[in-house]
Amino acid sequence: MIKTRVNERAGLPDQDPLTQVYSHAQLSEVVAAARRGGKGVLCHSYSERGCHDAVTAGVRSLEHGVFVGERTLHEMRRRGTWFTPTLTAIAGLAESPDPVLAERGRTYLPVLKKAVLAAHELGVPLAAGTDSSGGTVDPVGREVELMHAAGLSPLDALRTATTGAARLMGLQGTAGRPTRGHAGDLLLVPGDPLADLSVLSSPTRVVRSASPSDPPHRPTRPTPPARPTSPTRPTRPPVPPRPTPSPRPTRPPRPSRRTPMTPPPLSRRGVLAGAASLGGAALASSSAPAAAEARRPAGPSSSATCGRPAPPSRWT
């Protein structure tokens, strides 16, 4: 369902609920767009002109409709348009602390009751509604009581909240009555509502069953007990890590088997020989007479070394 409006709101003191906000042409466009989507339109309305424009535009239900006239009621019966007066919402205005809203409630409620009775006598279908905006919804029993106070019998008043409301919403095949194929929604009350409708305002229990499209309830098998688990083997203690081997002590280097050759002490004769053996190239390349001269025994008239000490040797 799509909800629209044709008049301003009655629950706001700065608005005039008799002021029209949408024309007949605009309402017709709203209805056409909703029908293309397979939806019906509920219309918030108060003034007679607004109610008539909404009905002739093709709305499915008038909401509130306080000042609906006889001309419009006849059109509603011809078209099958529903009337949802929301008597509880209008009666709540009379209890408002705002003086403007309280005056509206006291003025509108008697007028609306007469419209409800006139619609019922003409055969206009009635539905019980709360005018909820999506928040907490009070029990609909109070609405049924006010329907009865407007002139409906207890059974007809009950039908506005059961079969009537289901037909308005297009749910007559699945809701609205406790029969096979319907949702088992039940309201348990502490007495006979046909004798005293006030018991509907204090139900003892609300039962909401599954819709017919849900699978039937099947008892579930009990869950078998869990198998006992085998005892777990004791776990071995962890193997301690092996100690890191200490580095081996390094051996001192072995002494060389070869002993250094210590040159013998040189004599006077060996000075020249030693010098020649250690690289005295000049001496090694001397001529043979010089070598022969060196082999002669030293005398008083020897070489230049005679009479002087021998030069120091590098091996001393």
C-alpha cells in the first residue's frame, strides 16, 4: 500500500486540516503510478471536497474522513472504496495538552462517529486502523470499542478489525479468520468480547503462528550423545638441546726440526772467506793471483790489514 494525503494534518496545531494540498489531477497521477507497481493508495483526508477528489481519483481507502459527505459515501459504495476512520487517533486529540488539538478532538469525534454510522448503513466497507506511523502500536481493541460506540453491533465492530482489515490489505486468503490455510494469529482475552468489547484492550496473550507458506513443524531428532574420547597418551618431555661443544685448544706451533745454522766464529782468515760466501761479489770475482795472495801466511810485510784490527763481521 501507498499512503498519500489530500488535506493538511490535524495533529499539528499550526496546520489547518481542511486545507487541500493536492488537486484531483495530482491524486489521479499518484493512483496511476501506484497501480503500475501493483499497489493501492490510502489517502489522509478531512474535508468533504478533499474526500470526494480522493475517491473519484481512485484511492482504495479514506483515512480519517471526518467531514465526508453523503454524496461521497454513495460514490464509495459504488466503487467499493474502504473507510478507515481511525477513531482512536481523533479521540486522542481531545486528550492533548495543546488547547488547539484538544478543541479539534472534541469537535471532530462526534462528527466522525456520525459518518461511520452513515457509511455502515449505506454498505460502505469499514476497516479498523490506528493511523500508526511505524512506531509503537496500541492494541486495536480501543478502535473496536469506538466502532461499537458509533452504532455498529459488537460482531460488526469485531469484523472491522479482522476480516474487514484483511480484505482492505488484500490478505483475505491468508489472514483475518482462524481457518485452514490462514495464519494462526490469535488474541486471547479474559472474557466474551461479544458481551464486553473492553476485554480486547487487555488481552492475556497474543499468539502469532507461522504463515501458511512456511514448512510444517517437524519434531527434530534428539542429538545423540557425544562419543567418549580415548585417553590421550602422555606426551614425552622435550629433549633438551645438546650443549654446544667448546672450541678445542689450539696447539702451540711445533718447533722446526731444522736448527738454524750458527756460523762459527771467524778468524782473520775466515773474514775474507765469510765475506765471499755471503755475497761479496767483488771478492768472489777476484782474480786468481789475489786469491793466492790471500792464502799466504800473514807476515810483517803482509797486506793492508796488517797492523790494523780486522773489520767487524756481521756475524758477531
